[in-house]
Amino acid sequence: MASMPADRSPDSTLALLRAGYRFIGERCERYGSDVFRTRILLAPTICLRGRPAAELFYDTDRFQRATAMPLRVQRTLTGRGGVQGLDGREHSDRKAMFMSIMTPAAIRRLGQLFDDEWQSRITAWEGAGPVSLYDELGRSLTRVVCAWAGVPLPASQVERRAVELHAMIEAPAVIGRRHWRGRLARYRAERWLADLVERTRVGFAPAPDGSALAVIAEHRDRRGDLLPRRIAAVELLNVLRPVVAVDQYIAFAALALHDHPAWRERVRADDEATEHFVQEVRRYYPFFPIAAARVRRAFDWQGHHFPKGWRVLLDLYGTNHHPTLWPQPELFRPERFADRQVDPFELVPQGGGEHWAGHRCAGEWITIDLMKRAVTNLTTTMRYDVPVQNLALDLHRMPALPPLRLTLTNVRRTA
């Protein structure tokens, strides 16, 4: 039995917060291994990266999601009792609920709402001075996803709800005021949506047929019971929040167009090139850093022992930058997707494995569609300037964003 490399620190929590997206990858390089053990939040933890590791990680016979995610993540990002922390039949039932919302027609409808919103915002951006693309997209996606999901959102509340959703997204990996702001935002948002679910159920706030609100409010579990109102609110947030988080990817796509201007012409004239460009943005830029599971039963893998109950972290960013999977991983090269059929354990920015039964993000198709539409809008329906600004990515910060949120100036509509 091979000895699993061990991080020398008695606890690596602070090192993880300092190193950010590179924490696991740097140690894998240091130890010459794609698996090592450490302690995170004082608990024994095994860290993994790479394709074989991703395939192992999504083996539900060996791993479970219950109790895997730290409470600070549940209390900010994912919510307690949501689909991400379920296993077995309960997970399959809840995941089927989400997948029923993600029909091709529904995805097209969301995309059209997004296009319409983008066109209306160009008018506001023209002559308005500097535009923070990330902040604008957060508000726009909040309006769009609420309209699509059947969630009433008065214009006066758009800013508040966008701020709350962003606070949840940015809170798990920070300490201090930003973390507590995220916890308060989740409390307020769950209370808002729990009340809405209750009013929908009693007929005071009817939801459009097939909308996320209607599907979640009416969903019954295997025992025939409605979801508790708080759990229904958590799952409704698991529709709204990830769509708003696509603003990060769209900001990165705009940054990539700025850093690689030759691709502006390619994506403008070629739908296939747009697909390759979007997939490379998802591979190259940082999004969700890691996924967590817990060992269901003790087993051995590649000569290493995985004790029952240990937490296991899969490095999503590190797998997307693994040199064996992706030659020259630190170069932005969309053409790498031209002749490549990527399997579900290689490109894992939103999780790996299978969508329907596994823990891969149910909204991945929405993400890709919205990104492609955004790239088309950035290159064909508007022109703009990118003034001199600090656009360096800080991979120590999770989530990582351009420091000034990518400011645009002189926005104008194309003829």
C-alpha cells in the first residue's frame, strides 16, 4: 500500500483561504501526486485532482454528499437541505424536479429574455459614462431569471435582490464582515421566497405553469408530501442564484475578447467558434473552486486508503488546468475544442459526471446558452472601449473577479 502524501501543516484552512484556487494544485505539484491528505477545519481531508480522481469522486457507492459541505458554505451559498447535500433516492427525486425545469424550450425562453434585456440595457449604457459590466449583468440576470422562474420582482427590489444573491455567492470562502453579510442575505432571501411559496400554494400568488416557482411549490416527495416551505425556498434559490452567477463567466468572456481580440472576428462569423470560445472560457477562468464529498465506506484506490467518514475535496479548477488533460493549460486556446469530444470527467467547471442522476449542475446548459448569447451581443450588437484598468485576476480570492469588474466606456449600438 502506497503512503499518501501528507500536507505538513497541522491544519490547512488558512492556507486554503490564502492560496485560493491554487491550493490543491500547488501541493499536488509539490508532492508529485494528484492525491494528498491534510486537515481542513480541523477535520482529516483528502484532496484530489484530474480525470481519474473526478471519475472516482462521482461514484455514489463510495461517496455521499450528506454532511460533506462545511456549514459555512451551506449557510451562505447552497442552503441547508438543498439538492447538493442529498444522496440516494432522495437526491434522485429532487434532481428530477430540477431537470424537469431545464427543457430545451425553457432554456430558449430564458435566453430570449436575456437577449431582450441586453438590448434594453444598451440604450441605457449609451452616453451613460463608465459601465461596470459585472454589476450591470448582476442586476440584469436577477430581473431575467425572476421573470423566467415566475418570481414576482418589482423594479424597486431588483437592486436589493441582486445584492443579496451576490453576497451569498461571495461569502463561503471569506471571513469577517463579507461572510456574515452573505449569511444575512441568505436568511432574508429564504424568508422572502418561503412566503412566496406559501402564497403560491394557497392561490394568492399563482405561478405560470411549468415555471420554477410552480414546479418547486407543487413538488411532492416520494411519500407524497410537499417540500417544507424553507426547503422549497432553498431550492428556488438554487435556480435563481446560479443563473445570476453566470455574470462571472460573461465578465470573463468579455475579458477574453479584450485580451484575445482576434477571436472577436472568429466568433462573430462562426457559431462553432463561439461554442469553442465559450468552452475555453469555462475551462480557463476560475469559477467554483472545489466540490466536497464524504467517504461512505472505507476503500482503497490506486494504492491509497480512504477511511470511512473522511471529507474529500475535488479540485475543479485544478482538473480544468491539469497538464495531462490540457496541454499548455495556462494558455487561452479555444481551438483545443475543435477536434475534441470532452467526456464528463475532464471539463468540470460545474461538476462532473452525469446530469440526470449525478451531482453535475442542472443549469450547465443554461450557463452555456447565456454565455454564447452574451458573446454574440458583445461582438455584434454593440461597440465599446475598454479603458486602461487593472484586469489581473487574483486567484487567491474566491470567487475571483477582475478588481474593477471590467469597466466599459463609450458604449454604442451597432448599425
